[in-house]
Amino acid sequence: MSEKITNAFHSAVGGAKQSLGNAVGSEQLATEGAAEKAAADTRSTVQNAQGQAQGLADNVTGRAKSAVGAATGNRTMEAEGHLQQTAGDGRRALNQ
């Protein structure tokens, strides 16, 4: 979660630098700000994609575990599968 905050901070700072650079006519400051914002936005996109992939993996694994638990009468395994599915849903929602 701290990476999300860091990326949001750098995106905002980069955007502010870019705007300030444009306002005062400093091409260097505007370019540096745009680069900082773009880098932070790219890191955020990559992290969200990784979180989505991990959430999807938890969903698939949880469904399989739940199905095997139900088929074998193993209620503990079935419950663990449901829990893992729910965790995957949460991870995917967090990374939208």
C-alpha cells in the first residue's frame, strides 16, 4: 500500500512541477515534472496489473480448492477455498 501512496505523491509532485514550469516558462522544470509524473503513473499501472493478476490467481486457486473440498467432503479445504476466493476479489478491487 505504501507504494501506491508513493506513486500518487510523485505523480502529483510531477504534475505540479510540470504546471509550474509551464507557468513560469521553464521548459526544463516542465520536462522534469512530466517525466516524474509519467514514471510514477507507469509504476502505478504496473503495480495495479500485478495486483489484478495475483487476485485472479487467488480466485482460480480458491475455486479449485473449494471444489475439491466440496467433492471430497473436506469442509476445511472448502472453507479455505472460499476464503482465498474472497481474498482474490479484495486484491482485484484494490488494484482497479
